[in-house]
Amino acid sequence: MTMLSSLMMSMMVTASLPLPPTLIVAPLSSRKTDSADSNTLTSLIRIYAGQSSQFTLVTPEELGAIDEELKRQLSGGCDETSCIADIGGALGAKYMLTGGLNRLGNRYILTLKLIDIEKVRAVSTVADQSNSIEAFADSLPAKIRELFKEGGRAPNARELQAQTAQAEQATKAARLEAERARQEADEAKRQLALARQAADSQRIQAAQQREAEARSLELAKEKQRRRAARREAEARALEEAQRKAAKKAKLLGSPEFPAKHCKAIKRARPKAKDGMYYLKRSKAPYPSWCDMQTKGGGWTLVLSIDGRKNTFAYDSPLWTNKKTLNAKLAKKPPFEVKTKAFYRVPFKEVRILMWDGKKYWAEQFIPYKARSLYDVFKDGKYKPTKLGRKRWKSLVKGGSLQRRCNKEGFNVYNRLMRVRIGIIANQENDCSTPDSRIGIGAGSSDPLRGPNRSVGNEAIGFEPDNGVKRTTAWGLVYVR
């Protein structure tokens, strides 16, 4: 059984007793005033109304039995006919005391109405006005008595005296409650101010810290920019000095005026032709062949490899050390060469050229930036490129590769097929058992896969796209 049902049964049992009619005190409606003040006056009205012998006041416990929608309506002041009827029907009450606390200019106006719920009409009405809300606490007992005189029997002298005493006590209690509420509100405001002050302090500290970090970062960046600018200026000054000296004597690239690389010679001497020049990075000058015509010129020869030999097979230490081979370059290759440019010339492009020793030759250009070729190969780690299988196949006449895997780049390693610069392929969807390759610096752990043919095209079978190939070639590597 619900609380509302219990309440209704209790009211039905007591209906036969000669009890005063039931009264509901609705919260005061509040316009342009503090809701805390209207709530305090509503509490005082309930106290003074409860002291009257003319009515039986509905208790807060009984009000708790009504549903949430009626509670919401009641908390809003309950002036509408439907609200009055619903509340009265839910609690079986005969009368309702309602009213409002309003403001007109600098004055406060309090209105109270005693409503007959069954007839939905006002039995009596009173009003009061004052410059302060506190004055209503003193006038409320008289206003309640005035309201109840017109709606029922007037209290006798003893009841009036008792009501007055109770009203004074209630007024005193209400004032104490109001004072306590004000103190709590002041304390809450003080705590809020402290919290805001602490938050402001934290924000200021965070902002100062961010500003300090930003300044520190900017200083560090500025130092880096200055160092970079200084290094660049020094490098430009040195290069400019070299260019001026070479321009004056027309000898940049000679033993007396060695250049950093072939591109520096081409930049200073646009009409320079292919030939032998002298380069220097940090130590003694060394000879190097420079291609000054192909694709803008300035290409430095680093390696020349005879693919019929295993001098530069994949596992040769010449790929990972700084030893040279035939580095004096008394004439233009083809003959096997490894110059000091292998570990001294930085670059942004790699040019690879293959020649079958007769009429067919082809070349490809790989964008790749490194301090030197030695830095590319010394750690043996795979470094991918994006040349594509079609371009790799073009390096060899009738080039042939299997259609899958297609792993290309530098240090492309597999125990069956591997190349220092090139591509390996397989007929399966992985690179675990490749049977074909094209490139420079090739090798294999399988005697059937051409371990000693260091440059060219090896395709031993298993579905190569252009048949079986065991082609060797000369391989030349330039950088720029």
C-alpha cells in the first residue's frame, strides 16, 4: 500500500470526527524578490496557520505523498484552478492558503488568499506592503488572524494571547534561522572567493610557466638558427672563396684547387667537360671521374663493377669499409673502381648505369639523401626506394623478374637472392624464397642462384615474366 493510499484511508476514518476543516499552505510565489525570503515567509505562514484552532494543517509528511508533478505545481505557488483542484483532491483538503511576495519600485507587497478548494473561490484576501521584507515577519500574525476571521470563527482572547506568544517565538526562531542562513551564505561566498582566488593564482602561475617555457624554447630555436646561419655563412664564404680562386685561375678541380664534389665544379665552371678532376673533403685531394653532361652534369663516380667477377658481391667487405680499389683513376673506366668519394661525398641523388659490354646500356636515377654511400651500406640495414620494377627491368636488355615480392632499395637481403642496390622478386606472395633479382652488388647462398655474378639479371625459373635469365653487366654508380 502506498503512502497516499494510507493517507486517504486515515482521512476517511477521521472524517466522522468533529475536526476543523483541513488547510494546505502553498509556497508563496516570488517575483523580483529573493526566493530565500519567500521560503522563509512561507515557513512563518505555516507556523502561524498551524496555531489556529479553525483549521487542521496538512503536515510536510502528508505533502510528501503527492506525486512529483503536483509537487512541482505546488512549489510554483498554485494559483491556477486545475492546480488547486488537483492538490485538494489528492489530499482531501477543504481550504488552501496561497499568496505571493512581489516588488513594486522600492516597496514589497505581500498578498494572502484563503481559497475554498471545492468551490475554487477566494473566501478572504489580505495584503500588506513595506519598505523591507523583515517588517512582514512582525505583521504576519495579525494578517493571518484577519484572513481567518472572514473565513471562519474568530479566536478568543486566550487563543489570541497564545497565538501572539507563539507568533513572537516563531518570529524569533525565523529571525535566528534567517541570520543562520545569512551566515552560511556569507561563509559560502567567502569559500567561493577563496576558491576563485586559488584558481586565479593557479591560472596565473600556469600562464607564467607557459610563457617562460615559450621564451626558453624561442631562445633555443634562436640559438639554433644563429648556429645554422653561422655554419651556412661559413660554408658559403668558403665556397665563395674557392669559386673566386678557381675563377681567377680557372683551376677548380685541379690538385691546387680541389673541389668538394663534381657538382661544385659544374656550378663554378658551367662549361666544364667530362673528365678527371680532384676532390677534397677534409684530407688530401684525390682524383675522381666527373660526368658533366648527363642530366645537368655534376655527377661524381663512386663505383665501377665488373658483374662477371665477385669483387663486389653482396658479402664483399668493400661495401662496408673505407678501403679503395684502383682509386688513382689514370683513365676512364670500365675497370673495377672504388674511390674515396664512396665515403667522402654527400648526395641527394644516386645514378646507376648498366652496360652489357657491347651496345646496350641503360641508367636510372634514385632520389636518396645521405652523408655518403658508406653510411648507406655500413650497417647493412634495408633502406627502401620507390623506383618500380619496370624501371629496374629496363636496366638489362630483356629484363626478367617474377611478379610478386618486388622488394627494392639498398641492402635488399635474402639468403637466396640479395643485392646492395636493386630489386628481388618471387612467384609467391612473400619474399621468403625469391628466385630472381636485378641490381648491383648481388649475391646468394645458393650456388644455383649466381652467387658470383655481382651485377646483372638473375632469374633461375619459377614463373619469371620474361623467361630464365643469367645476364651479367658492368655497373657504375654516380652520386650528386
